[in-house]
Amino acid sequence: MPELLLPAEHDEDRVGGRVRGLASFVLAEFQLHVNVGAGLARSGLAQTLIGVGAWGPDTWSVRPTVELEWIQEFGEGALAVGYAGALVRLTPALDLDFGFRAARQSGDWTTSLGLGVEWRIQDVGDLIRRAL
């Protein structure tokens, strides 16, 4: 999934982007996610990432979420990120994602609030079969 990294405070005045792949597993109604990615940081340096996360049951209209990521920005060092929030079901295929993010790099902490949209394709195989 593509991501656009918009300018932010703390000397991050440029745009970046990355692509990540996500594998999901269901365990006792909770969703577990593993994701890996690569891209270009706002600094212009290459970066890679690996992350894990857990989301509450899909049957809940408000689902708790927690995520941990390790982002390696080449030339700058590693960034450890923690995120806790919730997904609010808007439609069967669309969720509003909001939460609190804390990150640490080179001993410095930054915090932020996040807001996003999660769009799901329920059965990719079915969509491919219909397209063919």
C-alpha cells in the first residue's frame, strides 16, 4: 500500500513516500498484522521498515489498535514507533483511523496525533476473478 509522507514540524519540511506490504492473520477474532516496506524519507534518504500490530474484532464498530514499527533511515539511524488508537467503522469497506503516536530516534522523543482512512478489499481473489 502506498503512503505519502507530508511535511511536518521538527525540520521535516519536505515530502516523502513509501510502499508497504501487509500480511494479516485472524486469531480468536483479533487481527494480527505484519508489514514491511521501503521508501524515501522526508529527509531524502532511503528507509526500510518492519512492523507488527493488533486490531480488535472486526465485528466491533469501534476497534482498538496497537502497532509497533522499526524504521531504518539510512544515514540517520533507526526510529522506534508505537501507536495506540481506534478504527471506527464508517462503511463495510471504510474505517476512520485515529490515535496517538510516540517515536524515539537518537534518544529524542516525538509525539503526535494521527488521523487516517483505512480502505479494505474483502476478497482480492474474487475481484481478480471478476476482472478476468
